[in-house]
Amino acid sequence: MSNLNKNNKSSSKVFIETYGCTFNKADSQIIAGSLIENDIEVVGTIEEADVAIVNTCYVKQPTENKVTNKIQKLNEQFPDKKIIVSGCMVEIDPKKLDKIAPAASWIGPHKLNHAPDVVRSTLNGQISRECGFTRDSKVGVPKIRFDPFIHIIQICEGCLGTCSYCCTRFARGPLNSYSIEDIKKEASEAIAEGCVEIQLTAQDTAAFGKDTKEKLSDLIREIATLDGNFRVRVGMMHPKNIGNDLDNLIKAINLPNVYKFIHLPIQSGSNKVLQDMRREHDIDEYKHIVKRFKEGIPELTIATDIIVGYPTEDDDDFNKTSELLEEIKPGLIHLSKYKHREGASSSTLPEIPYKIMKKRSKDLTDIKSKITEEENRKLIGSIQDALVVEEGSKGGFIAKTNFYIPVVVEDAEIGTFIKVKITETTSTYLKGIKID
């Protein structure tokens, strides 16, 4: 594992552009690692490159539009560059991909170690397409870390779900968990190399170990108790897979080196819609999990996801979603307007009228802003421990509190832990002054 600026020099140069989730970012780091291990240089701009790899996400319609537009623009703007497409689109929608980029090579999400061969074949004028499923581990393989302070570890790939609206599961396949021993070793090496944030990612971290008889709570504890000053961020957990690990998960996330943060999607506040979505849990189960987490970790930040306008959602279902958000008051709410996805069973249903969809989305956006602004305002005047993770896009630096709320400070050093007095808040972040 190393940083991107430690490139070797070679005659072949590749630029990688990544879309989508943390898991996809880690896939790009594996692609970069395999290229550099095989004497192929990874560069920072398309202008420098001979080949552009577009690592695609296909989870939502707006992202699909972005990646397809990007592929087409690259062909138009850089006709002398070779194009390789990787990521979920390769497995989910190969017909569309072949239509918009018939001369492009492909690397499926399970074939990342074939990247050097695909690059060489493509540069030789061949169309090389590596697709299909394997159960190879993505832990302990060569990776090029794009951020020197943050290390992403994919703890498992695939899921146990059959959600009616999801197409990602067609790309990622059935659950394949990696061993705690291997994950712990990679985390230990990253910390020794100066990383201060370890991100545990998966399509569903709560499914970790269901196929190998290991537990997510044990994994978190093993990493959190490694030597060093760092933070662990645990990725999205499907409520149905938490099961009898709930008490141990609360204890694990309460450990000092773990962000007091969980990402627990609900998608709808209506049991009828949840059943139609095939989520395999109900509202009472969800509220029980939230209640237990908040009792065990009072300062916990809960992030949730909502799909607005699922085809069977009526006004009563929507109102139940609004009421649920008002009741549980998540610190972060990710809203998505429903849109048919390739291969998803819900795509056979008629979509609700756009006018209704737009109004419901605006109503939930207003609720979201009100909840998060009210919750953030409670922090004014408090002093928080925070980890500085990046420069702000509008100046200053962004740090993450122990409960994973971003706080903007004027002067700081990335990768350091600081104390911050909160002076202002918005619906999305805090502002503060660093205390020496």
C-alpha cells in the first residue's frame, strides 16, 4: 500500500476517474495498485494519459447520466485516447455500454487484477473485456491510496438482500466476506504508514461474516484496539442483518477510536412500502435498533436513506415517512427520487407522476433541513474533539467530530486531531475555532 505520488515512470500512462460510493473508490485504488505493480504509470489528468479508465456507478439515474455523458464526452474530446470502462455498469447494463462506446474495453468489478492486461491489449488496438464473478479477496492486495491519511478497506462484497429497486446487487453478486485477520493486518499497516482514518466499507457492513461465521462487532473491536491515534468509520448497515449482534455492535462503536456514527437506511416510513421494496424488516424493528443505539451511545449520529416516490407509495405512505423522520431525527438524511433501474423488479411498475415526486422531495428536503439545523444548533458553544480530514472547497479545513459531523475551521493541519469550539451551524455542517 502506498500513496499516489509514488508513481514509477513508464511509457504507458493511465488516468482513473471514479464515480459513486466509497467501495468504488477502493476498487479504483486496487486498479491503480495493480497497474503500478506492472510498470504502468497512473497520472492525475486525462491530458497526460494514453488511457482513461472510467470507474462507473449505476445505483441512481442521475449517476448513470453522469457516467454515460462522461464516456461519450471523452470519446468526443479526446479521440486519440483509449477508453476503458470499469465498475457496476459493466455487469448491469452491457448493452447500453456497448451502444455508447462500442470500441471501449471493460473491466468488471470482480476482475480488477486483470487491469494491466486490459490496458496493454487496449493500447495494442484490441478490445479487451474482462467480466464475470469471482470470490477473490480485495484485502491485502496492492493499492494506491489517493488520500495519505484515509485508508479504505472493503470488508466484504455483495449482499444478502433482494431489494426490488436495486440493480447494484447484479454487479456485486452474493455475499463474500473477507477474514478479520486479513482486514486487521491491512488496517495495522495503514496506521503504521500514517493513516488516521480507517473506513470499513461494503454494500452492507452488517452482512459481514454471515457466510464465514465471523461478526462485524468483533471486526470493529479488533481494529479499534490497534495501537495508535486514529478513527474507524463503519459503513452502511442494513437493519435486517444486525440481528443478535446489536448489543455487541453498540459496545464496539462505543470504543474510543470509533466514530460515534452509524449509517442505517430505512428507505420508507411505511410498512406497506417496505414490504413492496422487499426490505425484510418493519418500522418497529428499525425504531428498536435506533432506540437501543441511542441509549447506548447518546451522542451518536445516525444517517439514513430515503427513497422518495417508490411506485406504490401513496400520500399516506409518504406522510408516515415524514412522521418517522420527525420522530427519530437523523443527523444525516440522504434523499433519492425513485427511478427505474436496469433489471430491478420494481421497474415493471408505473412510476408516480413527476409533479407529485417533486413536491414530496421538496417537502422531505424541508424536513431534513429543519431537523439537521435544529440538531446542529444544540452544539453551539460546545468544545469538540475533531480529526482534520481535508481542505474545504471554499477555504479553510474540514474536520470531523467524534460523532462524524463536519466542522469548518480556518487554520489546521490535515491528519491532525484538534479541539474546536463550535461558533456557528448550518443544516449541513458546523463552524468553529480551533483551541490550542
